[in-house]
Amino acid sequence: DLDLQMPVMDGREAIRLLRNDPDPSLSVIPVIALTALAMSGDREKCMEAGASEYISKPIILTQLLEQAGNLLKDKER
């Protein structure tokens, strides 16, 4: 998971860097964007940046685990 409010780099920028990495094994890593400051349009911006999923805090642990499991299953296919 990736928090969008990081001190040095915006989370969306981190997603873009990961997705544009020349190493193909890095560019396909599932990323769940997390934020405590959910604003209108955040989900769409994160998905456009390349996030695999978006969750606003407070999170429900079972929801996070379920989404992570689904993303990993999809990656295996």
C-alpha cells in the first residue's frame, strides 16, 4: 500500500515513477493508494496515475486484506 500524503514525494508521483520504471517487474507491482484526506476526485487521480486500488482512511483491515488478495490473485493470472 502507498500513502498519498508522504513528506518528500506525493504518492501519485511515486505511483507514476513505479509505473514508468524500465524494469517490467516493477511496473506491474499492485499498488493500493491510501489517504486520510480524501478529496473529491482523489480516487480518479490515483487511478489515472496507475494505482491498482484506492482506499480512504480509516481503513477496515478486512477490506484492505481482501483487496490486496484480489490484486495478487489477478497478478498470478
